[in-house]
Amino acid sequence: MSRFPKLKTGAVVQYPAARAERYSTEVKKFLDCGEQRYRDFAAARRRWVVDLQMLDETETARLARFFDEQQGRLGVFEFEDPWTGTVVTACRFGEDQFEMREESESRCAVRVTVEEVAA
């Protein structure tokens, strides 16, 4: 399985960075106005917003190639949690388009979302 690429510095993200945990609850409503609630996930799933700025051409190309290899949200890959250093073995991108913006000559910015999926 492929792993999300690191920057030249060895970091996965730049700060300030954002992460969140998400839950999913299903609610079934009955004719007698009663409800039944249950979890869709056995545990919380993590989500990271990877906002990278001032990337050089090599780093940008590496990220774009990795995104293409994963085919957006289709592929599953490993991602190193920047807070704990643990490798999450089942992640995917949160979007199907790789958005890159040019900040200055030979410097780009990239923003992607990485989401944990059921293993």
C-alpha cells in the first residue's frame, strides 16, 4: 500500500494544521413517532486538512502524482498522523480534484483533505 508523501523537511503537514474526529449516527423514525438511533462507525474516524504552502516544483509534482495514482477519493493509502506519529493504514482523499495555486515564481500551495476509512 502506498503512503502519503512527506515534504523535503520530513514533515507531513505544515502548521497551523487542522484535524477532527467525526461520528456517524443513523436515526430511524417509526410511524408511532418513536426513534431508534445507532452508530454507523464502531469508533470515531479522523480527518486532517493538509494545507501546504511555499512548495517547490518537486514537492508539488510529487503530491500531484500521488493524487493521480490514488484517483482522488477512489484509492486507499497510509497516512502518518502528524500529532501522534502513528501510521493510519486506511485513508483516502476527501475530494476528487487536486487544487493547486501558484503563490509566486516556482512556489505553489496545495490543500487536500485526508479522511480515515473503515479498515
